[in-house]
Amino acid sequence: MQTISAPRADARTPVETPAPLLHSIVLDWYRENARDLPWRTPEASPWAVMVSEFMLQQTPVKRVLPAYAAWLERWPTPARLAADAPGEAVRMWGRLGYPRRALRLHAAATAIVERHGGRVPDDHAELLALPGVGEYTAAAVASFAFKQRHAVLDTNVRRVFARAVTGVEYPANATTAAERRVATGLLPAADEVAAEWAVAVMELGALVCTARSPECGGCPLRAQCAWQRAGCPPHQGPARRGQSYEGTDRQVRGKLLAVLRAQHGPVPRGQLDVVWPDDIQRDRALDGLVADGLVEPLADGYFQLPQ
């Protein structure tokens, strides 16, 4: 039987918690406290789940909800999206941030039409082979859309396991083999239960075991948590800093894209030059957008979203 080991407060002997107990605690909590989100409903299609997973990367749920609804109203299937120009995906992405995700989602939709007859594949390897779909997204879509048994390791899940299982405040910057072993070892045996476990741990990390102000007093795993039993030792290693935005190239790129999204057609360079006073930074940001495929340069100093 899979267990997790956590140090006692006196650090002399480990306490082992059977995985079925963890499953019961977290799943009971989830069934009482889960948010009502549209991509979790029985009516949500595999495509809707995939769209949500692309949008939710590094973006809060409250910002995703209106964009998700608008996207699926316009493109309810991969085929509808693939039939439009990539630039339209960038336009609809709006202010969600990291707009390359829009291009990747468009590329994934095109591949789904070309390789899978317009249906999101239910095979994990086929999902992983789609453009823009990495290890996390493939596991998430397979789990949440098709109720399969996969270790789904997003930032929230990794943080819960780091604290509850490993006894450290934060996980490593990149997912490690040890984390994958822990996550796989804790998966319930039944596919549908494993899929619910995946989303339940994710929800626990999003609502309770948060990065900056965890609500340990209300955590269902408090009695089993290795980090709690160790006395909540502070993070060891480089300081974890939030991402800055003001004055960065990301901000300039956003302003340039806002101009291009607002017009359905080529935009003269002069309209782009007024969005930022620093010529060098503005040119660098525009060059980066062109290199990333988010903007197409035209003759006579015009630019447009990709066609």
C-alpha cells in the first residue's frame, strides 16, 4: 500500500499515512468545496477542456472565464478555429497574456483536424504529439476530458505535494523525477477516481495551500502534512519573486499587440511608434513579436496579425 512519510514534531520517527486515507480526505473536501467552473461540467467537451487548459496556464481563473466563454462561442470546435487565420486567435486572446498560447492552440486545432478528423484524441501519446501540448496539458486533458489515470502536475499540485508529502514549503523550479514518482505513486487505482483526485489536489492548492498565504488552519490535510509536522520550515534556496510587468518588454509587446488587435487590417509603423517612448525597447519588442510569429511585417512599414 502506498504511503507518505512525514517527520513527527520531535523528528525521531516517521509517520506513514496510507494513500487511501489521503484520497478520502482530499476527495471529500473537494466534493464539498469545489468551484463551479464551466470546464468541469459534464457538458464540457474535450475541446472545451483543452481550451481551458491553454488559457489557465499562468492566468487566474477570474480572468479566464469571460475569455473562455467568448472563445467557445466563436469556435465551439477545433475545425471552426482551424478555419480562421492564426491572427484571429491572437485577436481573441485579448489581454490574457502570453499570447503565443493563442498561436499554439490554433496550431493544435489545425493538427486535430488534419490528424484526428476534428476530434480531440483520447490517447495520451496522441495528445502529447499535438503542437503546443506538453507533458502537463496532455495529462490534464486525458484526465479531465476522458477520465483517465495520469499524474497531473501543475504548480498547485506540485506545491501541495511538496508540503504535504516532502515537507518543504515550495517545490523545485522545474518538475523533478522525484515529484513524478510521488505523484504517480499516489494515484488511485481506478481511472475515474484518479481523474477526480487530480483535480481535487489542484483545487486544494488553488484555494487553501496557496503560494503566499496558505490557510493551514482550514486545510483538510493539516494533520497529515509533513511541512506542518516539521514546524513549517521556511523555504531554503533562492528567493521566490513574483514576475514584474511594469516597464518590461512584456508590457511593450502587450501595447503593440493591442493596437494590432484593434484594427482588422495592416497598421502603419507610425501607429505603433506612439505606444512607447523608448525607441530601442519598442523596436526590440516588435522584433520579438515578429520572431514569435505573432506579428507579420509587410511592405512599406506596415504590420498585421498573422494570416
